[in-house]
Amino acid sequence: MNTAFNCQCCGHCCEGRGGIVVSPADLVRLCTHLAVPPEQFEASWGERHGEKLHIKTNDSNVCIFFEQGIGCAVHEAKPSICQAWPYFRGNLVDAESFALAKEFCPGIPAKQSFQSFVAEGLAYITTNKLAATSDKQEARALCIADLLP
């Protein structure tokens, strides 16, 4: 059971231009879910920042797949970076970053300790195979191999 985080579907983590990286594995999963070829996904919903593919945002800088009151339109196939929130590298190695995430995200209990958050986060990332293998095409926030047992 997850005690360090319980998503409230507020959409705060869906905000921010260029923050949602789509790894090659994510692209396959999203294209299968949406029944479109990769070229169509990128043309319709993606944008390149260097070598990385990102999901476009709307005029309010919110992921185009997030709908207030409904949630994520691609929840079943969402990118690894989305699946991993709030267990990002910064939040797992830095108590101050964790404290900021706790203020930002209503899904992290106010009384959650840093130590148990880290333990649960690393277990979650490992169990769900969300750690990135390269920061060239994957989210840097998931490059945590040096933190794993």
C-alpha cells in the first residue's frame, strides 16, 4: 500500500511547458493506446526539445491530455515521468526539494517523513520499472540508477 503518496488528481503535476518527456518506450505505449503511428503522435501532441520528445501544453501551460475535473485522457498509457510523480530524483535525494514537493502536491501527506518517502519511492520506481536508462531521450528526473539497491 502506498502511504507516501495518494494522487488527488489536482493536475498540479501536469503544469509546466516542456516538462513531460516521452521516452521511446512511452511513445510505443501512447501510440498503441491512441491507435496512431509515432509520426502522427508527434505531429498532433508532441514537440521536440533537442533529442527529447515532449508532450505539448495548452495556452495555460498544462499538458494537452489533462482535463480539469476529468483527469488524464491517456492515464492508462501515460509517460513514465507521469507515472513516477512525485518520486523524482530531486525529491529522493534532497530533503528541501521533498519539502517543496510536499507543499506543492496535496497527494503527499503533510506528516510524511523524508526517509519513508525515499524508501517507498525507490521501491515504487523499482517495482514499476520506471528508472531511466539514459537522459538523452528520457526524463532526467528518472535517472536514479545510483540510488537503487
